Amino acid sequence: MSKSQIKRLHQQQELEKSVNLEDEDDNPVPVQRKGPANRFAFFDDEEEKETGSQSDEVNEEGTEPSSSAQKNNKKKAKKNKKKVKKGTDEPEETENQMLARLAAMNVKEAKKAGAEGNTSSLEELMKIDMKLFDTSAEVKRKLGKAFKEVALPGQPEEHSWPQGKRATGRIIKNKPRWFPDRPYGVSMVQKQKEGDNTWFTLKHNTFYEQRERMFWMAEDAMNVGIIQEIFSDAPYHLNSVLMLAHVNRMSEDLNQAADMIERGIWYVDQHAAPTFEPFNWRHRMDYTDYENRVFYLLLHRHMLNAAHKRCWETALNTGKLIFKLDPVRDPLAMMSIIDVFALKAKQYTWILDVFEAAKKFKKLHLLPNWPYSVALAKYFVAKTDEDKEQAESELCTAIRHFPSVVVAIMDLLQIHPDSAVMNCKMLTSFTADNEHDSLKLLVKIYTKQTEEIWKVPETLLFLEGATRKVATSNDSKDKEECDEWKEKRFKMYHGRSPNVDRLGELLEVIPSTSISDPVPPKNGRCGYPKNGQTARVLADNSFLGGLLHSLLPHFDGENSFQEQLNRYGSDFLQFIMNQFNGPENGDPEQVAARWMEHREGLEPRGAGDVIQFQIEEPFELPRIPGERRDDQEEQNDNDRENN
């Protein structure tokens, strides 16, 4: 727009304002300008003088400028657009003023949200990213564009699907080489609703129940051969998948072990209830139900596999999923380890927010790991000297509350403290050893998981400075605080927590009693009895099914199959194998009679010599009925029968 057009437009706006204010007048009177003088007046030149008469006529008639004139002057309008300002009475808000106003509003809302700090904010912080369950994807993100999967010439890529098919799964995506999805007897149903929470549970049909009983027998006997048979018959028997993954991990075949775990998680997801949403905070699964425990354990092992690959974001995300399945009871004690994954994933702000949000809900300040993790998080995000002093103050408080953590770190890193620290009574090994076992287990778990964080020189100096400050403090308030928390620790950690013991077994900090059911809950439930029901282990059409299904009732009544196995060990198992694979299986009653006759010449050996988890050689599947045998095996069987 030209200067004359801007002038006319400004005059027209003033005219419209005057008309609105004087509606009672019939004849509009030209209104004099109110407000500041026209700031473009000094731009008047000869061009304005030539068009002055025309502009006066337009203003007197109260008409708008023609559209053709606007189109002709479009380019000029764009050039002069930045110079145009409204001629209003109030000054416009500048960009800096607007940003300052919005920033003040955001700070006010943040303070309000932080003051509320309830479980709803914890729900938001525990929100799960469904894209962060693939360890290979996280590795690609870390390595960037330089990372490319190398496929051998002439061989298809491992994860490439045929045309018309694609991967499925919400938690884990399946791979083309996996077994196809078939109904092997696992399903999920909605159990109950409690307020806004919906509880789900897994169910086993008869087919799956029979294999589960066979698995119990094999796990008690530590017989991998039977577990291999179950897996060959039902490739998605979850406990068998979990056990074989453990065997592969012991044999250092970590990729195959991780692949087995992913199969189990994917299968549960595929057979979940239609209304079950794994990432929904309100959808829960009770660990006291035996059928649900294997899903917890599969997720936990997937989390540890991701941590072993240093995929900390995947480990943290999986930990959130495990925690949200039952955040109140927390059966796998995720709050005792999830902060470690957040530290290693450099989610420092997340640690501080969770600590504040869950302070009342979970009382995280009473756990030994969280005060130290909060101090570390504040130290890593500190930008000023004041922030570092605050982080040091937090660490000093953590040391006064849980001094045994510092003692464990010094022992783990083989640090010899100076005389000031050694003379402090609460920082001695003697005092740390006198703590209750439950607290010592938590401290052992935390220090073992955070060893690589503390051994960094900068972090170690931070710890040494805070420890020396606590040891040399003469403040009476600090001493009272130490005595108060000493009494608190004695009262709070008097007993053993099954959740912490379960976590200790899963992390292999303490010896494990069971791979498939570590530290079972005392109030646990199962859809079918576990003990004393080992007779119905397999169907008639599978390995050992017809024999074991009908053999056990014909024993002498005082000894069950499991008792025979525990007493005679591999002799009994070998006898069963020979009778089943031999040329003459015979009637079950005759087999039972032959065993009772055969065992008279045996000495009880126990189940300790039954096939253990020997990983030096690859495992072979048990022989299937009707499978062809070589001449040497047949000769051995004939010699055994003649003897």
C-alpha cells in the first residue's frame, strides 16, 4: 500500500468509530482525529500532492478504495508491511513481553502441579512408550546412520517378511522364523473390576495343564530332556520357553536366550483379552495368580537382557510396564531397581519427578537406593555452585539415613578411606554387618547395579567429599538425625520381604530356588493343584504320555512317580526311557512289575545324578516313538533284556 492509501484507511477507521458512538445523529459528521498525529505525515511528497484531491473526495463520500488499486499496490504493501502500526490508544504487546507473560503462567502452573503431587502424576510419569521395547532399534538410534545391518549375499534378511505379511505384536514384534501362532492352551480373561482398575488373569486349558504338570516334574528333577520334549510338542509353553532361555544364557548363547524370551512375551500379547491394553495404567495383573507369574518373569528377563546390551531406555521402559501391572504390591520390587536404569539412561529429571510424585504413595525415601539416586540426579543436572551444594546436601542426608550403602560402595570399589572416615563409628564394616538381612540385601542389589556409576572419578570425588563432611560433622542435629534413623532402620527392616527376595533371586544376588516360580507368594492361587497330581502329565499321543498316564496308579501305592525319581534318580528315568523306546513296551501293569523287580538290585541314589543343566554339549531331543535307531542301540537293548 502507498502512503496515501494508508492515510485514507486510517481516516476511514476513525470515521467508523465516530459513527458507532453517535448513532442518534441522522447525518454523519466528519470526525476529527483523536489520538496521536499521523506518523507518516513527513513521508508526504509530490506523489501524495498529485493524488490528494482524489483521496479527499473518497474520504468525504465515505467509500472504500477500489479493489483494482489494492491489487496494483500489493507488492508495495508487502514491502511496507513491517512499518504499519495500529493507531490505537493502547500500545501493542511486544514479543518479549508476551514471552515473559507466558513464562510466568507456565511457572505458576508448574508450581501448582508440583504441589498436588499425587498418584495421577505418577501415572503420567510411568507412561510407557510402545516404541521402546526393541533393543536393536535402540542400538540403531545410538549408532546413527552409520549403523547398517549387513546381510550375507544370497541370503534373506532375518527380519524381512514375505510380500503380503507383516510383523504383529504391541510389546514385541514377531519374526518370520518363529513358530506360527496356534492355540496351545493359554488365554486371558477379565477377572474383576475395582473402581477404575480392571484386573486380568491368564487361563490354562486341559492340554496346557498336562504339560505344566510335566514341566513341574522336569524342573524338580532338573531334567532338560523332558523340557525339550514339552517345547517340541508345544513351542509356546511359557515356562518351558523361560527355562530353555535360562539354559541358553548359561551356555552363553545370549542372542538365542533373548529370542526365546521375546517369543513368550509376544505369544501372551497375541492371546490377551480383547479389552486388555498392556500400556494402560488401569489394566492390572495379579502376581498371586500362578498363571500370571510367567508373564512377569518373561518381562523381567527381557528387561535384564536389554540392560546387558546397555539398552537402558528399553530396560527402563520395560520396568515401567512391570511396575504398572501391580503398582501397589510391586511383586518384583521394581522400585528397588528402576531408578538405576533411569540413571544409566540419563533420565535425571524423571528420577526427581518420580521421587516427589511417589513420596506419599510408595514412601521412596525409606528405601536406601532412592535417596542416593536423587542426590546423583541433582549432581548430574547441577549447573551452578548452588546446585552442586544442594546435591551434596542431599547425599549427606542419604549417608546419615543409610550409611551402610557407603560402606558397601567402598568395599566394592576397594577404596581405603582416610582416618576421619575410619574413625566414624557408623561408617565401619562392623556397623554395616549388624544391619538386618533385608536391608543388607537391598544395599547389595543397589551397589552392584550402580558400581559403574560410582567408579567414575568425578562421581567418586563427589561421594568422598560428602562422606568426609558427614564423618567430621560436630553438629548436634546431625547426630540426632543419625540416631533417629538408626532406630527407624531397626524397626522398618526387621523382617524379610518376599518381593525383595524374589528380586534378589532374579538378579542372581542370592541363590535361586526356582526359575519358573522364585519365592512363590504364600497366598498364591492356582487353577489346579500343584502338589500330589503328577500322574496326569501328558496326553496319550505324546512322549511318555500313555505310559506315565497309566503307569503311576499301578505302583505299590506308597511311592509316587516323583518319589521314585527322587529315590532312584537316573536309574528310574533310564528304566522308563528303555521301556518306552524298547521293542516291547508291554502292559503298564507289567512295566510296573518289572520296575519293582528291577529296583530290588538298586541302591537309592537320589535325583542329584539325573541329567543336570550341563551346557558343554548341545542338547538332544528325547527319542520320539517309532523313530529309527541304529544297530548299536538295538544291540544294547537286546543285551539289556537278556541280562
